[in-house]
Amino acid sequence: MSNDKNRVCPVELSGSLDSKMRRWFQNPCKILAPYIKEGMKVLDVGCGPGFFSIELAKMVGNNGKVFAVDLQEGMLLKLRSKIQGTPLEEIISTIKCESDKIIVPQKVDFILAFYMVHEVPNKEKLFESLKNVLNEKGEFLIVEPKFFHVSKQEFNMTIGLAEKSGFKVSAGPKLPFSFSSLLRIT
């Protein structure tokens, strides 16, 4: 893959990740409702400005926890400013990760990696890292953008790496302009 595909979305373009148009095509509640229950611990990898993190926090409620992880402190600052002074501040923990390491304080029941796996240069290391934080019966949803970013062949190669890392792969939800797979630990 070219370096272009591994480039993370700059903080300056974060508004495009959090628009009303996107909410229409990628409604977080509709996408995540089959997987998220109240009280769950959830990891939102590559959370950006919190498009999914905020809705996940509402879904898991006061007894749940959302670990919103991003490589860029600027994205985490945007998310923190949105939840500051609200009850969501107690539910969402923002964590800055390294490009090759994700550390969260406890195991999670669900991992969301929405439109970000293609940005990771070492996918094997990512999958190993995520496998270590997922509960034994947890689920991991990967969604990747079709067309300009990720080809079907590239997506299949990514899913192959997930299988090699010990994940069982099944079909994810059908979403416009996207590939998706639901992973579980084998």
C-alpha cells in the first residue's frame, strides 16, 4: 500500500468526520445497536473527534465505559471539549496511543475500528494488541471505506491478517460505501 493510504486524517479536517451528512450515512446508533449493551466496556480505536465515542457512551450508560483512543492529541482535545461538563465526561476516557501500541486499563467487551485500520502500517501488531484487550467473548467490528481508500483485495488481506492473529471472522453489517467484518477471538 502507498504511504498515502497509511496517512492519518489531519486534525484540521476533523469536521468532515463529525458532520450531519455523515450521520445520515453512518448513524452510530443504528450501526452499533446490535452489539452494544448497557454496562459494557468499549474501545473506540482511532476515535477522532468522537463521532462514535459519544454515542457509544450514551449506549453503555453510567455503568459502562468507553476508551476513546487516538494517535493525535488534537483529536482527543476536540472530543474532550465536546464532553466537558457533561455526564459523558465520567463515561469516556481519552487515551493517546502510539502508532504500534494501544494500552487501555482493562479488558473490553467490544472494539470498534471504523475507517482507521487502513491507516495503520503494521496491522499484525495492531491485531495482536487488540486481541490482548478484548474479553474472551467480546466482539471487534472493523469497517473500512470502499473505493478510493481500500480495495476489496486490500480488505480481504487485512481480514486475513486478523485471522492469522487468532480472530474468527464473520460478516459485519452492510453499510454504504464500506466493507465490514465482525471478529471474535478463536
